[in-house]
Amino acid sequence: MRGARRGKTEDAVCGGLPRPEGFAGEEEGGFMYQAFLVKYGEIGLKGDNRHIFENALRSRVQEKLKPLGEYNVTREQGRIFVECPEGYDYEDTVEALGRVFGVSGFCPVEVIESTEWETVKRAVGDFVEKTYPLKNFTFKVAAKRADKQYPITSPEICAGVGEYLLDRFSELSVDVHAPQEVITVEIRNRAYVYSKVLAGPGGMPVGTSGKAMLLLSGGIDSPVAGYMVSKRGVELEATYFHAPPYTSERAKEKVVDLARIISRYTGPIRLHIVNFTDIQLAIYEKCPHEELTIIMRRYMMRIAEQFAKKDGCLSMITGESIGQVASQTMQSLLTTNAVCELPVFRPLIGFDKVEIIDIAKKIGTFETSILPYEDCCTIFVARHPVTKPILSVVEKSEELLCDVIDDLMKQALETTETIVVEP
Ligand code: ATP
Ligand code: MG
């Protein structure tokens, strides 16, 4: 029988949910699950394209587990099965599966090699014996019979296994309407039994919805924005603007660290690091100071869009939210947006800061985001920035840059450092 060594003591992420109580799967001396059954929600609705989504999900699961060992990930009949290697780490596996977009939930399962009826019943009994130290709960049995040749029907499986469990464990009782535990038995070429569903992040597998360019700063919002769009199956690329020597190497490292944390969910991220100093200095020197931020934001969007188009991104992403700062009023967003041809997605647009912080904590970016390094946006700011910029006025102000801006843009594009950030 395969087994997993005991993992770390801290709580696994479990897709953001605490591990269920009385769940003996990873306890010292407890038995270990041999496999996980991965469930997906929305991709099941994709009709003829369904296999594309299922294959992508299988690949994403495989990629996430690869650093942990030789897992066998297969796709069969509306399910993805993960067979774990000898001595696998339960908590690391749970944590990794909790990071795969497209996974709605996953169940640690006990594999029953034979589907012989008496063997199945006994094995389900052993499963209950080992999984639940206390057996004073109500339950019902659910059955799925992928093998339609199997001589016992699903209702007969439920009734037969239920009866067996009641006979074997006198404290158990059945409640078919609101059971505390549902013991599910699936009959395929082998039999599987499980009773716990751990939460996955939901969404769609990365790679099924094209690629987008995230404007990634060192703040709290933009990593969350990237996470949210990527959750819908979108591959991420990112652009970061820094202004050395006004912004430090550590500020840049912080952004690379944030990209690395997001890449644990999204997969590798190509990160363009743009030296924005000379453009910022030119804006500072030539343009009205109350428009500094908005003009700077327009140049950021222009530059990021150039990389986006070159690399085949279909949209851009920012962490903006209406009214959060002067450059995120409706008028400011309109003025910034005016320079973009690609659609700009702002998944946080209706979120309050506290709601964004909640997500940042859940996905693990918050602690890095609040490290106190300077951002280029905060170096050159006016005391009284416009909150209701008028597009034509801002365009007029930008004309003051006409002598220098083409060269500066060219230089910024040419000196950009591009790295691939991986988990
Ligand atoms: P964040 O937490 O994302 O830094 P913020 O509240 O600081 O958000 P702003 O500084 O106004 O917001 O920036 C709005 C958006 O513009 C950010 O969410 C990000 O997408 C983009 N942005 C801002 N500064 C930079 C930067 N230095 N490099 C890349 N993108 C940036
Ligand atoms: Mg910021």
C-alpha cells in the first residue's frame, strides 16, 4: 500500500478553506490517500470544445505537481485523476492542487483495486474506519457507476454499502436529506471512495483564454487584478515601470517577487522592466504639475500596449478602482484609457480597498506588497493633482513634450529588460 509521509504542521491552503475537522488523512499514523479526484465546474459546459479545456486542465495540474514528484495525471469520463507517488507529501499536494485555475474542488480518494462487490463494501468500511476517529455522525452513500456493465445498480450500491456501514459501525446513522457526511463510491475499472471535497480556486485553466498584459506595480492592487483575470484562463505577461535612481533595486526586486507569487497560480510570466526615469523627468520639467500623474499613466499605457501587441496579448489589465486616488476618478480613467487601442480590463473597478486586501492575503501577495519601497508613481506627484482632467486639455499639455518624447519612448523601449519569472 502506498503511503505519504507526514507533511508540515502549518495549515495547508486547501483553496482558501481550512481543513475539515476529524479528517485523519494526514495524521501521524493515519492512513494515506493514494489519489485525488479533481472536479471542475464551468469547463464542463463547453460543449464541443470540452476536450480542449479538459486537456488544458490536465496539463496545468501536471505542471503544478511536477516539482513535487512523479504523479500520474489522467483524464477520464468527466474527471481528472491524480495518482500520487510513493511517499508523497499530502499537504504540498493539496496546496498545489488548490492553485490550479479550473479546479472547482478535489477529493482525496482511496483506491479499491478490485470492484468485486464484497471487496468494495469491506474497503468502504475500512475507509470509514480510518478516516473518522469518531463515528457518531449521520451519513448517506452516493454512487457513480461509470462502468455500466457493473452488475449492481447505483441505488443498489447506495443501499448495500449503507447497510454494510450501519452493521459494522453501530454509532453511525443514515440521514438522506441532510447528512453530515456523504460517502461517495465510484465504480470504474477500479473503485474509488471519498467523502471530502477540498475547495479549488475555480475559474478556467490558464491557456484557454489567450494572453493579457498586466501593468504590475509594487502595490496591493495590481497583483490581485492579474490573479483575477488569469483565473478566467488567461495567460499573463507583465510590465513594470521603474525610475532609477529615484526608485531602488529593492523596489524592483519586490515587483519580481510579486510576479513570482502570482506565477504560482498563472504559470511563468514574461516581465518587462521599463526604465521610465527620463520620460518622468521630461513630464516633470515640461507639463503642468497637476497633470503629472495622469500624463505619466498615459505613457505607461502606451508603452505597455506596445509590448502587448508585439507579444500577442489581446488586452491589458490594471489594478484601478473607481475613486481610489485622483488618477482613478471616472474622468481620469477616461483620459488614461483614451491612449489605448486594446481593451483594458480593470477587475477591481468596483472593489473597496478592504476587499482587495482580503484577496491579496488569500493569494499570498499582501505581505510583499506592503513592504515600504518607493514606486515611481509616488516620486513625482503634485500636491494637488487634477481629479477631473479634461482629455483635450491633457492632450494639449502633452504637446509640450513633442520635441523629446519620440526619442525618449524609443529609448525606453530599447532599454527595457525582459525576464521570465517562474514560481
Ligand atoms: P497598485 O496597488 O496596483 O500599485 P495603486 O493604488 O497604487 O495600485 P496607482 O498607482 O494609481 O494605483 O496605479 C494604478 C494602476 O496603474 C496600478 O494598479 C497598476 O496596474 C498601474 N501602475 C501603477 N504604477 C505602476 C508601475 N510603476 N508599473 C506598472 N504599472 C503601474
Ligand atoms: Mg501603485
